[in-house]
Amino acid sequence: MNPRIIDAAEALQKLSSFSAVIDVRSPSEFALDHMPEAQSWPVLDDAERAEVGTLYTQVDPFVANKRGAALIARNIANHIEAHAQALPKSWAPLIYCWRGGNRSGAMAHILARIGFSVVLVQGGYRALRRALRADLDRLPGQLQFRVICGRTGCGKSRLLQALQAAGAQVLDLEALARHRGSVLGLEPGDTQPSQKLFESNVWAALSRFDPQRPVFVEAESKKIGLLHVPEALMARMRQGCCIHLELDTTLRVELLLADYAMLSADRPLLRERLASLRALRGAETVSRWQDQIAQGDLAAFTADILQHHYDPSYLRSMTHNFQHFSAAPLVTLQGIDALAFRRAAEQVLAWTPDAACVTPPTDPQAQAETVSG
């Protein structure tokens, strides 16, 4: 039995139908980006890949091929012993490497000879990446977004969680980006995924949504931390119907202190991050915030930074970037406990948007031009 070969577009379309998706590239290649739900079965680790590459360029391709074949054969045997012994004959994996050549071909050939129904991606990861990028231009235009707007600290992310718990379709971009979208938004000790991995995870979320049902998403800027929201998605979100979430400032402070508890506990790091705002807010204001933190008055600092940094540009930014914000219904939270967010979610789900903000599917190229302009 030989592996069946399919192109990348078909592989993406059928990704969820395979028993497993096997990425045979090196661990560092896998960490940078991989297809959603892929398993890492490297046939060469990073050091072995570097060794073979050096032999290829500095000694002789024939010598490199012999060394590579020995390493690949040994590693494939290890993977079969570690992962494949308990698998049934019906197991049908999709396999890819960087270009769909030697590494994935070797793994696919051996698994197919065992008797598994193996599918190999023509062109490998590079072709899958091109197909995924094309999908990121196409998929947002098929969806209707309901955009949760609101000032910093009003609980937009918690409302998304309540909506998801109620069965709604939710795209949580900040969770996918591992960042809350502000200068203080990165959790201490955490790192954001690569831009490519972020886009792969966004694609996975978009491809699961039912176009006949709305998708709830938080109002975002073009960047979340260091990551860029895909252009077609950003354009479609900005066309979406908006919901304006409101919360009393005292409760916003309480909620932020809870949500940023890890950062608040690391006062030196918190003060360090604020330094990047000196050019925007002035040395005097930032020094005041840093003094409040040093003195342990985190509530005063939080109220102060809301008043003088986050809130001033909010309405202007929303009105400029989200075309239906001015017509958004107001949802006022009565608290910050789970019940309050559950009731707000019920109110949002019961809302019927005006037909004026329900936009028809949009041409992907036109979306990209809208954002670029």
C-alpha cells in the first residue's frame, strides 16, 4: 500500500476527518507554527537537522543523504514503537513536513507499508501555509460578527466566556494571542505565540463556525500585543453590529485588580511596563502611577490610569473604527459576579440587531483594501 497524495487546499478542508495530523518537522519548526491539533513526530531533531544540513553544504550531498537516512530510519522506528503499536489498522493520518519531500515521504511510506491509510500533503507545510492564508482572506467574509465594545475593565472577556457557556459562537482573540491587548496585557512569565501560529489558531476557530449563526468577538485594535489581527478579519469585525457594555468605574477597578492579580503582585515589573507610556502620557503622570504602585495603593493607580490613559480616547476610537458603534445597544452590568455576566449574556443573546448593521458577505480583496486604506 502506498500513501495517497492530496493538495494543501483539500487537506485543510478535510483536516478534521483524519485520525491524526502528523508533523514530522523538527521541534523548533513545530514550535514556530503547525497545523491545528497536529502531533509532533520529528524524524530529525534540531541538532540532527543542522548536522545533515552542514554535511550537505560543506562536505557532499551523498554523505549527507546517508547520514540523514540513518537518523531518519532510527527516529521513525522510535516513533512507531512509542506511538503506533496500539493503533488499529483503520488509523488514517495526514502527514506533512516542510516541502512534502524526504522527511514526510519516509514516514508516510513506512506507515503505509505497515497497512495504515496514509495521506501525504503535496508541497508540505509551505503549501498548507499558503492555503491557510488564502482561507484567512475568505472565511471572515462568510461570517456575521457581533462586536462587544466597552471601556477597559468593563468585563468584555468575561462576557465572551458567559456567551460561550450559553452556547454562542465566540472568537476570543486575546485568548488566542495570550495577551489582553494593552501595555499591561501580557501575563508575567508568559510569551505570545508566533504570528504564524496565532494565524493558524485563528483559522482553526473561523473554520469551525456556522455561517448561519452570529460570532461574538471583542472590539480589538489591529494589534494584540506584538501580533497582528488578520486584515480581512479586522475589516469584517469593523463592519459588525456592536453591543456597548458598561460597568461602574468602582467595579471596573475591582475587576481589573482581580484579572491582573499576577501582574499586580510583581510591582517592579508593573512599574517597568509603565515606563513605555512616558512619551505618550508624560513623565510626571507615569511617575505618579509608579509611586502609587510602590506605596501599594493599587486601587488608586488603577482608577488613575483608567481616567488618564485608557478612557480618554475610547469613544473616539470606537466611533472611528467600528461603523455601527453609535447605534449599539447599551448593556449595563449590575455586578462582576458570574450571575451578572450570565444575565448580561442573556440580554445580548435576546437582542435582535437592526438590519442596517447586518452586512452581506464581502469580497476578501475589498476587505483587505478597506483595512489598508
